[in-house]
Amino acid sequence: MKITGGQHLYYVLRANRLTAAAFAVAIFIFLVAIVGPFITPYDPLESNVASALQPPSALHWFGTDQIGRDVFSRVVVATRLDIFIALSAVALSFVIGASIGAMCGYLGGWIDRWISRMVDVLMAFPLFVLAMALVAALGNKVENVIYATMLINLPFYVRYARVEVNVQRTRGFVDAARVSGNGDARILFRFLLPNVLPGMMVQISLNMGWAILNAAGLSFIGLGIRPPAPEWGIMVAEGARFITTGQWWTVLFPSLALVATVLAFNLLGDGLRDIVDPKLRT
């Protein structure tokens, strides 16, 4: 008996409580990214030197930073920027990489050989160093951080889609689709890619966490988003110098937000594979 998408989602989440917890945290993070800037108690850019480096209290839940800005408001607002960067970069790398990889795996020949060699060359570079070089060359802008993160994630989708499509193109359902009069483009995007998607969901979830870490890492070393924009990597970099003097809250709370977000996306991968796998909906 075929079950609906909602029933299948409920079954997967009920069967794996760790996935359900990660799913709940991910939904919460996306909700914070959407509505967070409208519910913060303070302006994340407003400074007040008189209340600088105050510990967590009823007035400032996460304390204040070195120039008196409310840390809670900055952590909440930073969620939107970091999620936007990661989501945009992963979406671009998935769409472009899966399409290129599927085309290589389906067509083969010189296209496959040339693109495979280009991907091998790209993966030969340390990926974070490559992202640093790209952002340093293009400039500290949000779109450049997205492009750099997209580029270093691209090879994973190209290689995975290429291998899976190359294996599945000889199966019976592809021959049946071809005999039914479907062209190569329809076979590729209507029949082959949907069968590759479940395995890719694990990579997408992992890349979300990696993209957030990459954006925060670039900002931490001064090559990403520029201050005073609220961003987790910037907040960790600014707060790290106050740990030795006892102002632990300046670095703890943005670090916890970063860890919780990355961990949630890492744990979500296997569950997403089960949710989108059409074989499990029967």
C-alpha cells in the first residue's frame, strides 16, 4: 500500500528519535532565521559603552560585548545571515554539481573525462585555503562568500551524481523509458536524478554544516563578512580575546549556536535520505 508523504515523514521521525531531534532543531533554527530579527529586544548594532562586557542578566540574557551591544540580539540576528549563506551556497552547488555530474555519467566520452579531471584538480587544493584565496581576490562581500563556498562544495555533487548515474543508466527502467519514446534529457532529469537524490540528501545536510563552518571560519580570520555585521564567526573572533579576563559569555553563546546548528545538520543527513527515498514509500 502506498503511503502519503506526511505518513512517511511521521514514520521516519518516529523510528529514529535522534533524527527527530535534529529535525526539530533544524526547524527551530530556520524559524529563528526568519522571525529572529523582528523579535530581538535590542538593536544588534546599537552600542552602549557604559554597559560594556556585562555578564548575562535579566536585562541582557547573553550579556553584552566589548562595546555594549546585546549578545543575544546579535546571536539571533546572525542566524539569518549564516543560514542564508549556507543555504544559497549548498543550493547552487547541488543544482550545478548534480546536473554536471549526471550529464557526465550518462553521456560519458570526452565530456566525462575532461570534467572529471577538472574536478580532480579542484579537489587537490585544500578547500578552505581555496575559499580564502577566492574571497581575498574577489572581496569581503556576502555574495563572494557564497560563491567561494559553492565552488568548494561543487566536486562532491559532481562525483556522486556521475558515479550513481553511470551505474543506473544500464538498468531496465532506463531502457523502458527510452523505448517509450523519452529523450535523453527527460530520462536524465525525470528518471535518473530522482533515484540519485536520496543518497545526495546526506551530502546536502553535511554540506550545510560545512558551509556554515566555512562562512564562520572566513569571518573569524577576517576574510568573510565584515564587522559590525552580526555573524557567528565575527562574534567568536571578537569575543575570544576576553576569555582570559573572565568575560566568557562573549564567545560561549555564538559558539554554542554554531555547534548546535552544525550538529543538527550533520545528524539530519540519514533521516533526510530515508524521507526522500521513493523505495521506502511502499
